[in-house]
Amino acid sequence: MTNILVINAGSSSIKYQLIDMETEDLKAKGLVERIGIDGSAITHTTIGKEKIKTVKPMADHGEAMLEVIKALTDEETGAVKSMDEIQAIGHRVLHGGEKFTQPSLVNEEVLEGIREYIELGPLHNPANIKGIETCMELIPGKPNVAVFDTAFHQTMPEHAYLYGIPYEAYKDHKIRKYGFHGTSHRFVAMQVEKILGRKDLRIVTCHLGNGSSLAAVKDGKCIDTTMGLTPLEGLMMGTRSGDIDPAAIPYLMHKYNMTAEETVTYLNKKCGVLGVSGVSSDFRDLEAAAEEGNEKAQLALDMFCYRIKKYIGAYAAAMGGIDVIAFAGGIGENDNIVRKAVLTDMEFLGVDFNEAANNVRGDADLTGPNSKVKILVVSTNEELMIARETKSLVL
């Protein structure tokens, strides 16, 4: 028995999964919401048992984690008799900067390193630290492993991750492209290698969800990705603007009388397909509105797909060609409309898209008979990747 608990702590939430790493089977999963806010609740499911939702006040992450432990060890609906049956805990950490290029066994030095990058990950890193510290306190004696969203992208060459600003800004303040969704991009690339039985591949991994990013993966290593210093750069997303002329930002500030902080919130929360369409950040709502003739909803979809297509072309140039395009994430795995729009008129890259096979959800091969490029849908599993990384370090 090799049980690993995976924790993804947000500012007011904790997502968790318990995975048996001998079989890689999911044993239990849950979500604590609204920590420190009225209406705190935990929803827990042990596989094969009834889903349980409990609403009760939880003032902080410590109280929330106690509820997670209680749910996991409940006599009737739990997954283990005690926390002694859990061998290790893996934590998602957003920002590891340049310091962390691999998962790390947590000690005080690692925690201090994560604290150093709070300035670059102000919304996530403090919550990630709380999750780690809470587990160390409440589940003593178990190894904790930090798995970083940014780590997979640290193989990017300098010419790909630097911005066209004075080099001192990078050396003194670490202003550069870091990339995110690294755990997902790595999992998807490894699954593609497993499916095709080879590692010498040029893959564009497309993690498409409310937050979206692409990565160029050559011979198993990331050489470029769309997100940057923060997750705001790159593709237009659910509520994020993506790429924008930097000079447009002070112009927006002036026109809307916004502070710098308000402008960053505006670009993160009020833009993207939501801002363009005025309808929703949910692609199901967008597609329904477009079907009914809403031109702005259709425009938002067109912009989203166009930018994906443009980056695929750019990464083909960066890698000297493409062997595989892999779709993942909530949109990538489930939205046949987006996949079709992205893959249409890509014959110049050697893409022959099997549209008849596209009406699927989850893993699929959409490669046409004459395609020089493999087109795959790969269900991502960031939690399993975190569990694998944790296992590789401590067991």
C-alpha cells in the first residue's frame, strides 16, 4: 500500500485527492470551499461510497485541514482508518522561479525559497505555504513534497524566456518568462511519449481551460510556453486578456481612472472571452449564444481559436516542425468546436484532421489518414503527476 495525499491549497479553498500509487487508482477526493468566509463547506467522495457535503464554519486552513482528515478517516464514508496509512503528501505550488527546477522535499530552506517568490505569485504562493505548514503540523512525521507549476518550463533557453528590456531588470529583479501549467504540460507530453512509444518528438501541448497555455516540448523538454512572468501573458483566456501592447495599459488606466492594482485585476478578471463577448467566460454559454446569432460571442470564440492556431505555427518554427498536437484541459478535452476551429486550414503544417472522430470527450486520436502530424486528445491529470513526483522523491 502506497497512499499519497495531493493537496492544492488556494486562498480560500483546499482541493485534495488520495491516490494509491501501487495502482495509480484514485481512492478519494474532495474540496473545501469558502475558508474564512460565511458558508464554509467540505464536499468529500470516497470512490465507491456516497458523496458527503458538510457545511460548517472553518476560520482558517488549519480548521479546514482538520475537516479533510476527519473526512478521509471517517469510519463509514472515509478512505483510510487513520492518517498512518498515508505515506507522503504532495503539494501544488504555483511559483518556484529559477530556484526550483524539480520537485523538492520540503524543509525550512524550501519554504523560505517559496516565500521569496510571493512577490511573483502573490495570490497563490502564500496559500500554498499555508497548505504545507498546516499538513506538517497536523500530519506530523510524513514527508511533504512541493511540486512547482513553473518547474517544467525551466528548460527554456535564455533567448526564449527573456524579455526585450535591459538585462539588469532580469538580473536584479528576475523579470522574465516563467510559464505555468507545467505539471499538466509535463503529464500530457509524457502520455504522448507513452502512446507513441518514443521520446524524440516535437509536441505542442495545448492546456485549454478557463486558464489556457501552450508549450513547445522537444525531446521531452520545454523550449517555450505562452504564459510569462505571470499567467496573464499568452493566449486570450476565460477572463484574462492575454497578449496586449504594454502601452495600452497606461492608456486604459487613464481612460478608466484605474490604479495599477485595479488595472491588473481588470486584465485578469474582466477581459478575455468574457470581456469581448459580454456573455460569459464559460465556453458552453459562449457557443450557445453564438449558435443563436450573438456576434460578439462568435467573435470571442474566433479570437481564442485564432491565437491558439497562431502559437502552434510559431512553435512549429521554433522546433523545426511538429510531430504531435495534443489537446488537454477542460476545453481541450471536451470542446469539439474549439478543436475543429484550431485544426481547420492547417494543411500547410501537414495536418490532416479527422473531423468524423472529433465528436468525443476525453482521450482520442483525431489524426486523419494523410496527416504528417499526430492529433491527440489527452486527459490531463495534474494530481496524478504530483503524486508521481512525490513518490519518486520519498518512496
